[in-house]
Amino acid sequence: MAADSIGGITDEHPGEHVDEHDAHADFLRKPVSSNRPRELVLIICFILLVLLFSVTAVVSRLYHRKIHTLADQWYAQGDAAFHAGDAKTAIIDYRNALGYSPNNSVFQLHLAQALVSAARFEEARSYLVNLLAESPGSGEINLELARISSRQRAWLDAVRYYHSAIYGVWDADPLVQRWNVRKELCQFLLDRGDAAGAQPEVLALAQEVPSGKRQKEAAALLLRTGLWTRALQDFQAILKQSRGDQDALVGAAIASYQLNKYAQALDYFERLHRSAALDQNAEGMLQTSRQVEMADPFRRGLSAAERATRAAAALAQATSRVSDCSRQHGEAISQTPPVTDLQMLYATAQGMSKDWTEANLARHPDRIDAALSLAFQMEDAAAQQCGEPQNGTDRILWLLDRSRQGAAQ
């Protein structure tokens, strides 16, 4: 009966059993939306990647900003030390700056400049040559190489680099920078004693003067090169704008003296302030100019008697100079007939001695020019035979003759 019961149960609800099986089968066959979780995972991964990249970018920017900040700080410290005259500390600071920014050309250039100041020329040259390879037209780099070459006495290289700097590229105030470089080249050549090589550079410098102060600097360099006429013109131009400019007055006085314009030189010297200090060379020119003026029979405002006195004194001095020079050569100054130039000039002076006394010259002022002409001839002849007089009255007469010759041209 139990079996029947069980069988009955089985047999009694056959449809329900079949339905549960069928329902499970139907559930298994029903399609499930499996793409949605996968898309969600991908979206989450993408968001995470974006966040990761953003964080990385921020961290990278912060890192590079910190690196640049440190580099700039070391560079600023190096600049401060360099301008304070502490090249050794500047070198350390610039190297630290390059440690954070190794390819920074500005840092490298400043390090090279500090190395030059510390006389570490080969190290500096190494940096500069590499920089020049990248920027061959750089005026600043060429200038530093010129300075190194000049200190190492590589004269031709120095001049070449100076010219490259003059015609090179400058970031700020190129005209002023090039003028300053040319001025440095002029000083370099003059310090070497190469006045001839400096002359064209100084003339170019004087033609490109950007301001009044630099005009005075150019005129001073014209003096150093012996370009007296151009120097005088430039100093006179300055004095037209500023009549009392003390530097221009000294420069004009020296240029005038070198051109044998002693009266003009004395005028410029006497326009200086009484407190003005002259160097030994200029002081000597001032004294000589005064002596020439005191001996000049042609000076304006002189009376006939004073002109005669000065002319007679000049003739007597020149006669004595010829006699002394003749003795130095071991020849007799008085010889009949006279043979040498000195003997013939001396004989002429002796022949005119009665007519050219001080009293006769005062009575006949028209004879003064002839008397002075003979005196100057004797001084010239003696200078050719025995050398230019270095001091004394003979020197003054010889300079007076130079002055008269210059005025006649």
C-alpha cells in the first residue's frame, strides 16, 4: 500500500513534476544580459586610467616645476656671487644650477664667464666652443672667446673673435653692444702697442658714436692712436655743446700741442679750473706751451722793442747751437771758405751780426723775419746733424719753428 501510495503520488501528480523540470529548462534557455557588467568594468577601468594619468601629469608638472625652481634659485645665487666679485662661489652655484638643467645655454654661458674671471680659461673655452657651435653668430659668446684669447696672448684669435662679436647677434641694444665691443678691441690693440692696427677701428668707433659721453671716449682713443687732427675736431665739437667740459679741454689742449699749435694749446689749458689736476705728461705740455709763447716774436700784442729782443735772443741761441753741434762732429765752425751746412749758416749769421743787433732790429722791424728765418734754419740743420734738442731754449726754438711751419701750411 505504501508502494501504491508512493506510486500513487507519483502517478497522481505527473503534470507538476514535468512542469518544474520544464520550468528549469526554460530558465536555462532564457538569454541573460551578460554585456552590461563587462561595459561597467571597462568604464571603471577607463576612469581609473584617466585619473592615474591625471595624477601622473600633475606629479610630473610639480616635479619639473620644483626642478626649475631649484635651478633658478642656484642660478640667482650664482649671479649674486658673480656680481659681488666672488667667482669661485659663482662657479659652484652655476654648476648646481646646471645639475638641475644641464642643457640650459644661459647657465652654461654664465658659468663660462665665471670661469674666465677665475682665470680657468681652458674650462671656460670648452663651454664656449660648444655654445658657439650651436649659435655661431652670438655676439656675447664670441666676445668671451675674444677675452680668453687676449689673456692667453693669442692675438690673431682675439682680433678674429672681437670682429665676430662686433658683427654678431645681440639680444638687447645691439648698436650699443657692438660699439662697446669695438671700443674694447681698440683698447686691446693700443695696450699691445699696435697703434697702426687700432687707427681704422678707432675711426670707425668715432663715426658710430651713440651719445655725448661716448663721443668723449672715442676722442680720447683718437688721441692715443695719434690721430691728432680728428681728435681735436671731436673735442672742439664737445666744447661747442659744453664750453667748460674739463676732459674735453684737456683733450683739445693735448691735441693742439701735438699739432704744434702751442698758443691754442695754452688757451685750452688756461681755461681749466685752477683745481684741475694734470698728469705729468700734460703738465709738461702746459709748461712747454708757455715757454714757446714767451719766446715767440710773432705773438700778437707785442711791441716792436719786445719783438726785437726776442728775435735777437733767438738768433744768438741758434748761433750757439750750430757752434756746439759743429764741435761735436770735430769740425771747425769758422772756415774760409765755409764747406758744410753748419759752417755756411754760421758764416751768414756772423756776416749779418751788425745789422741784426737788438737795437737795429728795433729800429728796423722789417728785418726781424729774415733774422728769425736764419735762426730757424740753424736750429733745423743742427737737429739733423746732432739730433732734436730735448730741453732748454734750443728745444723751445725748435718747437717754435715747427709751430710756424704748421701755421704756414
